[in-house]
Amino acid sequence: ATSGRQIFQPLHTLRNAEKELLPGYHQFEWQPALKNVSSSWDVGIIDGLSGWTTFVEDVPADTISRRFRYDVALVSALKDLEEDIMEGLRERGLDDSICTSGFTVVVKESCDGMGDVSEKHGNGPAVPEKAVRFSFTIMSVSIRVEGEDDGITIFQEPKPNSELSCRPLCLMFVDESDHETLTAILGPVVAERKAMMESRLIISVGGLLRSFRFFFRGTGYDEKMVREMEGLEASGSTYVCTLCDSTRAEASQNMVLHSITRSHDENLERYEIWRKNPFSESADELRDRVKGVSAKPFMETLPTLDALHCDIGNATEFYKIFQDEIGEVYQRSNPSREERRRWRSTLDKQLRNKLKLKPVMRMNGNYARRLMTREAVEVVCELVPSEERREALKRLMDLYVQMKPVWRSTCPSRDCPDQLCRYSYNSQQFADLLSTTFKYRYDGKITNYLHKTLAHVPEIIERDGSIGAWASEGNESGNKLFRRFRKMNARQSKTFELEDVLKHHWLY
């Protein structure tokens, strides 16, 4: 039905209904007023580099980023939920005329880099071929009633990982590894977020003014982004984990018993120690003291495990184990690259013939999900000569399949209570298998996500109730939308392009 009629209009010709849905339409105020943030409420899309006058790079500053002001976007998102909130109050039997204050809103933040958003043939200056998107999801709204200790939840996002609930806040053409530009653009966002945490929002919901407090939880980041935001060394570091201080060697010796120790504030303290070196230690001693914190933490993230990349990381690891088992590496030390290549093509061929799994360049979510199944293991076992190795492989996958729903599901205590109860036991069994039968792979080394899967899942679930719900999936699906809108619905000119994409994505 692609007729000549253009459905999406440029911003200045939008109909009123659409203007109501975009940030900058509804009146609100903050008490006390936000520090360093203008009090005007009718602000639409702004230049992501507002306030940065000169820009060193040759990318003209006004084309590189567009965003909404954080508080304005939150108001718009809340007004979208107005009916749900009123409905929630009614369902809980609360009289909405009394409930005017004591609302708490929990917001999940996600930020993800996208490689290769390749250039459309427009005119204008060259921009980097990478983009970063920062977005948020309103996870829940609850209210504290007089005389009650606990808040009563009146709205809970039913699909926290859908691209529909994940609202774009800021789009930028930046490489996520370009720390300087990234922090320059997200700096104002961080400042706005900080200001909002110390203040209350007053808006009209259901015809009455009500006051809301916000809690922000930055959980939708992959490990690369967390390390960048929190000032940790990159993911190849000996400090294997973004949640605890374990080194890779320790993590491979003791696979299960670790607890979450890192936090944003601690990272800030450690950075100060790194900068000042108060005990005049050598570089190695100093690094050991600060456990790999060697840059200034820029944005507070909540230490968690990113479910999607966890899937991918572990599947990559299993893929390598499969290769090694085909080549019976446990009997011999360092095989040549030729041999490894041969096992790999044997494995690929088998997976393609039996499971219709095409080999992929970089492991992706779908491949990972297909590979980590009992049937995939059966197929691989056909290539493994020894009976007991086959049993071990099947056992390994069996344990993994039992563990996986716990960190994938939105609410494990409801969806898979048995697996949740057995998780620590299963992960212990899994670790024992790795450190005995598969010792050749885990002698002094272990991958980041495997360590987190084995050591930290129960603790995070105890704290948050879920890992899946807080993952970055919604933001990842949003990346597809970004590509689509950029291709189909944005004006060709650099100056307007991001603005259009941001607007469409919000309306989507």
C-alpha cells in the first residue's frame, strides 16, 4: 500500500493529535526546580550538543546528535500511561482524589552502540558510520498510601523488552568507543537525570495535579558500554567482571562463589586513588588496589547481567568447546591452526546439514538460541568419538538448558520457580564439570559472561526479582527501527535526519 501519499509529515506540519503525543506538549513543574535545567516545559527536539559551543572535530556540531530533554520526555511518557495509572488506582480500590502524592516511577535506561548505519546518498558533511542510541522504559509506577509501609504497584510494564515500551531519548552519530564525544553528548543527560533524582515532578494525571519521584536504573547496557561508563578497563582485562573484583584466574579456579561488590560510588573512590596514588605504589600494585578502575566513572549504571549478550557469549564458548571435542583436544596439547580450522568446518557442515544452521560471521542472538539446545548437542555428539565425552557434553548442555530460563524470563519466580530454586546447585554442577572434564579450556581462564552466569545470577535475581526484564533487548529491537526510519521516513538532509528519526520512533 505504498501509494504516493506521504504518511509521516515533517515536524512543523504535524496535526495536533501527534503534537500531543510528542514531548513538549504537556505542562508540568518540578518542586524544587531542577538545578541547571531550564524550567520551560514546551521544549521539543533539541540539539544533542546544546551548550557545547565549539567542536574540535571536523564533523559540524549541529548534525551529530538530536535528543529530547529528559524531564520533558518522561512527562510525555507518563501522560501516555495516564489511563493505565487511573485504571491501576481503581483496581486497587484507591480513591484517586486522595492519591495526589507519593507516586514513585522506576525507569530502566538503555544505551547501545550500533555499528555500520551506513550513509544514505545525501549531501552534506561526512559523519561517522556508527550511531549510539540512549533510551528509557517506564518499568513501574507505584504509590505509598498513608499508614502502609510498602508501595502499592499500580502500573507494571507488561512487555519490558518490546521496542514499543522503549522510548528513544537521544540519537547520535558517534562511535561508542569515542569516549570523549559520547560523554560530551550524554553529559547534559546525566546532569538532568541527577537533578531529577533530587526533586519531584508535578503534573496533572486524571484531572488532578499529582507528584512523582523518579528512580533510574541503568541496566540496559552491554558489558562494553558498562565498562566505558564506569571507568573500568576494557573487557579483555584480567578483572573479568563488572560486578565483583575477581581476576580471570580466580574466577576460573572458584567459578561459583562470588558476591557483587562493585558500585558506582566505589568506582569513583577507586578512580581518585588511581589518580592520586596516595601510597606511592608501582603501577601494578596500584592497579591491583583499584581493581582495574582507571578512568573516571561517567554515568551510574546498576551492576547486572545483560541477558541477551550473556546468551551470545555463552553460545560462543560452547561453539568452541564443540570444536575442541571434535578434535579431542583433551588428549593433546596445542593443535595447529590447520587442524582447528578443519574441526570448525566439520562442525559447521554438521550443523548446517542436520539443523539448517548457517555459519555466521559474528554470533548473533538467533544463532545462539538455536545452538544452545539439546538437539544441537545430539547432532554434535555424532562427531565425538568417545562415549564418555559425549555423556559429558550432554550433561553440560542439560545443565545449561535448565539454568537459562532463570536469567531470560521476565519474572522467574512466576515462570520457572523450580529452575530458580535449583540454580545454585545447577551452576555448581556445571562448574565442577568444567573444572574437571573440560579442564583444558578453563585452566586459569574463563570468559566474562560465563563467570557471571555461574557466579552472580541468584544474587541479582534476589535483588531485582528478574534479569530478563532489565535487559537491553528493547533497545536492541529499537536499533532495527532506527535503521528503518532512517531509510524510509527521514528527510535526506543531515540537519533534519536525526530529528525525523527521533520523532518517528517516539510516535511509533
